[in-house]
Amino acid sequence: DAKTTQPTSMDCAEGRAANLPCNHSTISGNEYVYWYRQIHSQGPQYIIHGLKNNETNEMASLIITEDRKSSTLILPHATLRDTAVYYCIVRASDNQGGKLIFGQGTELSVKP
Amino acid sequence: AAGVIQSPRHLIKEKRETATLKCYPIPRHDTVYWYQQGPGQDPQFLISFYEKMQSDKGSIPDRFSAQQFSDYHSELNMSSLELGDSALYFCASRPGQVNSPLHFGNGTRLTVT
């Protein structure tokens, strides 16, 4: 599965949009991009995933560049409860067993 | 909506003891995964099961074993516990559809003294 690169940390003002980037320049055609977040000591929470089209759900939007080498997770109106570590993970559709490999995520701090 | 249930939430054991962690997946999810997260670390994949058969194996110590039962719940058995086994242990489940996401439980915190 392709390796991802994310900034170590980011700050965001409460009520503003949080834009979290992820670089996955070695992604291949059958690999999906997944986003999870982990609030301190809780289980990782699924946010959204996509292949090549932009995706939106009740939690966030996922913007994938046309060449698929990078993506951005957008939290449209960040709240204090969105403070967490955000993980961008790339997984092949034929990945044996479907496991996710967590790398270093982005620690997002939402400030009042 | 039903979530992944893990028990116990907290467990304290002494060195060289054994521990058993349990995981109850979301209904109709046939695949379960176990992860270990040490202090200040990212979750590390240990092992997974699909339809009661081991489907993948990660960095699981030989002292650990796991299985999935006919009702799809899973147990992680840990023997000869070491101080370094102190960690959060997460279970996740997903349905069989390709590319479906994993859904995680809130973990068991194991402390070895």
C-alpha cells in the first residue's frame, strides 16, 4: 500500500474550516484513500473514504486531486470536539484481509 | 447504531500472567481486526480473521494468539505478559464488501505491573 505524508500538527480556529492535507504521490490505480481520527485514548473513528471522485458526508468532505497524488480532508465548521489526531491511509482494493496501516497522522488542535 | 464492543475496558495484570481480551463485532460484520497502541504510538496491526479463519498477520508476538468464533466474536489471548505489553488494544470489524471501512471499538487498556 502507498505511503502517506501528513503535517505533524495544525491549528484551527473554532467555527472555521479545517483543511488537512495528505500526500500520497506513489498511490496506484486500485488504492483508496481513507481518513480516520482518534480522539485521545478512544478508538479510531472512520470519517470518509474515496477513490478518485470528491466525497462528502455528514462529517467531512474529501477532495482528491485529479492525479490522485494528494488529498485534503475538510471539516467545514470545526468545533473544539474535533481536536484529535487525523490519519490519512491508503489501502489497495485487493489488500489481503483489508487491514489498515496507520502512519503518523496530523494532530489537529481547534482553539476557541 | 450498534458499535464494536470490547471487554473489559480496563485490565491490570502482573508480569508472566495471562490475559484474554474479547471483541464483539457489529452485527453482520464477518471480519475482525486486532490492533495494539503503545503510549504515544500509532495503532499497530496484529492479526485479522475472516469467517473464523485467520486472514492476515502483522506484528503479533508468539506469546499472543487469537481466534474468531462461530458467532463472529473474537478473543485475543496473551500469555507470559511483559511490562512492554501495556497498551491499548483495539478491535475493529467490517462487512465483507470490498473497500468497506473498518469500524473500531473503544479498546481495552491493559496495564502490566
